[in-house]
Amino acid sequence: MDLAIRDVSVIDGTGQASYRADVGITAGRVTEIRREGPPLGARRTLDAPGLALAPGFIDMHAHSDLALLRDPDHSAKAAQGVTLEVIGQDGLSYAPVDDRTLAEVRRSITGWNGNGDDIDFTWRSVGEYLDRLDHGFDGEGIAVNAAYLIPQGTLRMLAVGWEDREATPQDLDRMRELVATGMREGAIGMSSGLTYTPGMYAKDAELTDLCRVVAEHGGYYCPHHRSYGAGALAAYEEMVALTREAGCPLHLAHATMNFGVNEGKAPDLLALLDKALAEGADITLDTYPYTPGCTTLVAMLPSWASEGGPEATLARLEDDGTAERIRHHMEVVGADGCHGVPIEWDTIEISGVTDPALAPHVGRTVQASADLRGEAPWVTARRLLLADSLGSTILQHVGHEENVQAIMRHRVHTGGSDGILRGDKPHPRAYGTFPRYLGHYVRELGVLSLEECVAHLTGRPAARLRLPDRGLVREGYRADLVLFDPATVAAGSTFDSPRTLPTGIPHVIIDGRFVIEDGRRTDVLAGRAVRGTPA
């Protein structure tokens, strides 16, 4: 054997009780689990009393689409024990594209991933993007594994453009073919961002048609649905209904209940899901273990203000009359970009800017920046949008701890960081989601048992992704593993120091190779694209 991990507490990802064993690894796979008898021998041994061995964590909602090609270290995820990220989220990513659409999507999600000036965009199709991930850095691969969702908003850019109109039959035919091609090339499903333009312009019938194609190829639908604020329950119900009509499995992205209108309403969401599950629906969900959200400042605008794309949005903001309409819609009516809730500027904290001259705004709420200037918050927000060319990111402090805890207990829950890695002060979830589950919610609060929590982060997501040899510590499975200390594991990242790495995770193994060893990142690039299993 290449490696024997001896005298370790195995938490196998099923949710069953842990057990002590020696675990042997050969050629990137778990080849023996020995509970009794003499210790396993191997070319290398690692004695691990006091440590737990679990399957590598699966981040069901990641925004590392360019980070994986930009940063060979990628300790933000590797140091958490993440061995697989699901990217292509929220309906906006970089494949499939043509030259026009690539330029548009790069501009529209600069706040998530940077503008990509440091990336060689050699791909246009889903298959070419996955091949580029396989190649990684000089043919050596990437830091962690990645699976890809076809972004429905990007499809709409390609087929329809940025107009708020129904797709024609010809548009639908093209989008169906793009989905089918992407699924054949290795995507695992389709995502949407239904509070982001232009994907939000799609009606339910259009989404249902595309979901049918996803289901035919063995994939699932992962929507950021139409509201996490006013009308949130109806928005969840809409997704359940359309996927059931399409016969498509549903995975609800960052399944939160936010804003004052939803305080204490997690039980209503869970009752809705339990009813659908009892009736045969195939549903899972993910959450991050924090109350604030994170997105871009431009995402808060009403959708009509963003119709036509970024240049059209900037032109509307430049016009005083139109800007006043935008303000009224945001502050009085409640914009669909802000989930139908009138915006509260003291909850909107600037977390990142693309223009260094705007750095003094970072770490302050829009309200606080406005107060310093002696002006109305919309004046500050408008100026920031224009000066930063829509690239500013925000933290939105609108969550409720009781909702977070109730949802993470549910039997179909999985973990997803929704981690945006860019910005001067990113959300700490990007660097801390998985150790925070284990340290804060398991050890400190007892919301979940350790074995149950590990299942949420490993076996359950692997089942949703239909991965036949990942997500469990089992003989014959891939050796994507994490060793952590249950007594000390903790997130190091905070809102004040969001890029601090976790503690209590000394070793992370991908494909049988150490990517984290004795708490330090090695130079190993063992990650590859994980392609979907054909139906």
C-alpha cells in the first residue's frame, strides 16, 4: 500500500456511528479498512490517534470558477477539507459562451470573480472548460476537484440576449440543445439566478422545458430562486412545482429565509419541503452556517434597471430622472433584486471594490458612508455603482440564526459555502464554512451530531451528484479524505479577518495525495474536473 492511516476514528459519511480502524490507500483509492488485527503496513504510515478521518467535504455551492485557474494554492477551500466544489452557480458562469457572451458575463460578474484579465479564456463550450480544469497549471491539474452546472442565465444571454421578453420557439430550441450538449460534455445539472438578469426574465414554462432536458441526461436543477424575502415561500413552492412537472431532481441553493418578514419562518419552509418529499419529490438543499448574505451591489437594483446589460444599467444610473425611479423602487416599493423588500441601507456593507480609490467604503455600510458625507444613502450607493462600474460586492446583514439552525437540521440538507473569494473584505464563509459547521454547530452548540454533520457534508452531496465512488470512506472508493481533530477544529475566518485559515484540520488528501500536510499546503495539484454520470 502507498499509505496506511492507523488508529483513526473513521466517520464514514453515512451518518452511522464512528469506529476505530486502520485505512489503507493504494493508487488513489481506499483499498483496505482494518478494524481488527495487526496494524496495516505501507510505504508510508500516519498514526492518527485523536483524529477523525472523513470523506473530503463537498462544497455544493462555490464560486471558484476562475479562482481554480488563477490560484494553484487555493487554500481558501483546500485548508477547510474541501476536496470537491460545485461551480457554475446562480445561473452565471463562463461556459457555454461565444465571444460576445463571454465579454458580457465577465463584465456582469466581475464582483464575484474579477474581470478575468489574468485568465486565458481558451474555451467556449462546457467540454472545453472542463478540459481546461483538467489541464490546470502546466498540465498538472488544479487544487481541488470541480463539478460544473450549466448556467441558465448565460444560456439566455446566448440565445435571447438581455431583453426582458419571452423566449421564442427558436430561442427555446437553441437553449435546449445547449443544455443537452453541455450535459453530454460532462455537466452535472443546471443552475439559475432568478434575481439576477438576464436569467430572471425566464418564465416557468421556459425553465420547465430546460429542466426536462437536464433530467433526461441524469442531472439536477439548482435554482437561486425568485425571492428569499417577500414571497419566499411562494418562490420555493414555484421551484418545487416546476421541477416536479419536469420530472427533474431539485437542489435548492443557499436555502435561507431572510429579512424581517421571514423571521422564525423556517418551519414553514420545512413543512412545504416535507410535504413534497412525502409525495415523491426528489429534493435536496444547501446552506452556509452564517446569517449575512453576500452578492454584488448592482444585484439590489430592480430588474428593469438592468435590462440590456451593464452598459444600459450604467446609462440609467447616469440619468437623474431614471436614477430617481430606481431609488423609489428600491427604498419604497421593494425591488425584485432585493427580494421584494424595501432596502435598508444600514444592512448593506461594502465588502469589495474593483477601483482602489474606493477602498475607504470597504467595511462600512452604505448608511455609514453616507452619514460621513452628510448625504442620503442612495446618493452614496449611486456614486459607488457608477465609479466602480458595477463591480462592488456587499455583505447583506438580513439573516436569522433560528432559521439557519432549523434548516441545517433537515434530512436533505447539505453544506455550501457560496464563497466569493474576491474583494477586500470577503464574507468569512468562503474560508470558514466547513470547520464552522464542525466546530461551532457540532461541538459548541450541539445542533448536529458529528457523524450526522459529516454526512451532510459528504455522503449526502455525493448522492445528489450521482458520484458512484466518492463521499464515503469505503473500500474501492476514491481516497479523497480529510483528517481533523473534533476537539479543536474551528473556522479561523471572521468578519474582521475573513481570510484567516481554519485550525484543527492537519491533513487533506485528494486522489491519495496530500494537498494539506501537517496543516500546510503542499505543491500537489490533484484536482480534476468531475464529470456527470450519464443517465
